Amino acid sequence: TTTTTTTTTQIDNKGNNNNNNEDNSNENDNDDDDDFITVIPHTVPHRDEFSETVGYKIIGPNKSALFIPDINKWTTWKDVDIIQQVSSVDYAFLDGTFYDMNEIEFERDITKIPHPFIIETMKMFEKEDADVKDKIYFIHLNHTNPALQCDKMQESIRRMGFNIAEFGMKFSL
């Protein structure tokens, strides 16, 4: 049996942590949550031999994001519909470690490194509306991933309606 504890943390626009498990009340505090970013951690299936792996849903005053940089195959995330999760946010930063099974020759069996391939994620979302696909930014690309440096590969991914995050990008929440 696995027990998961979820703590929601709110961070105000000054960087102060207002953890919801503490009594942070102050009679002079403004109860307006418009200045807060809420961070909700979720355990995800991935290499649990040393510790849990988490992803986050981040809710800002105007927009929200899903951050899943490291996960096993999407089908191993029991009771979670990744399409619904992506549909419910404005941005989805998803594990793009490997493009496909043929990316490099492994001395290890690639099936023992169970990240979702970019092509699998795109196939999973292929019937979704363009606005859902456009929310997805592939992150955590392995140095061998052709989507990391190949302009033609990046353009192919973009033509299919998806994005590849680039160093220095900023997203407003």
C-alpha cells in the first residue's frame, strides 16, 4: 500500500511561502489570492528505488501549468488521464527525454528506461484539438534526442502542433 501526502504551497508575489498546513493568518493580511501561485505536487511513476518522483500543477493568478519532466510511460500513471490533465491547464511541460526507440544504440535495453517517447506522446494527442496540442512543450530532452538540435525534427514536431521548450523561454502565470 502506498500513501501519498499532498501539500499545497502558495507563494506570494514577494516570494513568501504560505504553506496551507500552517496558520499564516494575520489580521492585517489581505485575503485576496490574486497575488499567489499555488503549487500542487503529484507523485508520478518513475524510478522509485531511491525516492519518489513528482510532477507539479502550478496555478497562477491568470494561468496554470503542468510540469512533468520525468515519468515512466503515460500508461503506468494509474488513475490519471494525461489528456485531461493537459486540457485543464494553459501550459504542459512534459517529459521529452527520448524521441523514439531508435534514437541511439544502447548497451542497456531501452525498454528498461521507460520514459514516454515524444512520438508516443504526439500519437496519444493526435486526435485532440490544435489548442490542446499547442499547450504541450517537450522538456528534459536527452543529449542524444534529435529534437534537441535538429531543425528539421523540431519543425516536424511543430507542424504536428506541439512545441519544444527552449532555454530562456518565459511563461506568464
